[in-house]
Amino acid sequence: MLFGEFKHAVDAKNRLFIPAKFREQLGESFIVIRSSSGEEHYLTVYSQKEWAQIEERLAEMPRTRTRDIKRFWGRNGLEVSPDTQGRILLTQALVDYTGLDKSAVVIGCGEYAEIWSEAAYERMVAAEDAADFEQQLLELGV
């Protein structure tokens, strides 16, 4: 499981360090996909195993329902392999989309991770409502 919050620099070549404990769980290569939550843009990171499960679920659905999703992911996703220093190389399009400039926040979300610009992450955290989360968990029986 991926847990934790890590702040790292994004260098001039769009390289971002991925924490060692995340790399151990994500594997030698993993998938980075463009995502959004309301007005905030971020990246979602999946292991190859987790990505294969998503692909399997999509394969079970009619192609007419999944075609647009696959196109979107195909042009807005990336398979990455960390270099010897633990950095991944992001495309300029993904950097521009997320607003990553000099600082990124990498967070674990259980079976996947997310990459946020520090400014967008701070806005998202400031808008969180812990009482609402607690209520949702109670409703789910957790």
C-alpha cells in the first residue's frame, strides 16, 4: 500500500524524484495518467498490476463505452521507469497541465499515488472537511 506525503523538486528537464518506498511497490515501470478533481489538475500513478486490472475492467465493457476513455488515456498517459537516481521524466504537456513548476507533492492513496503541484495540493488540503470524511466513513460502515 502507498501511504505518505513527500515534497520534491521538479528540475528544468521535468524530472521528479519518486520516493524509494513508492518505487518498491510500483515496480520497475509504472503508469502516470492525467487526472482532475473539480478545478484542480494532478497526475495519478498506477503500478503495472493495478493498471492491468483497470484495463481488464474496461475490456469487459462494450468498446463504444470505453473508446473515448482509452483515447483520452492514450494521449494523456505515460509509462515511466525511474532512472538510477529514482527520478521519472514527465512530458511537458503533463507538467503544463498540472502546473508543476519547481515543487511537487507525491502522496500515497493506498493502491495508487498522486502527483500534485505544491500550490494545487495546498488548495485541496485547505478545502478538506474532516467532519464530512468522518460522516462518509460512518455511512459506509467503516
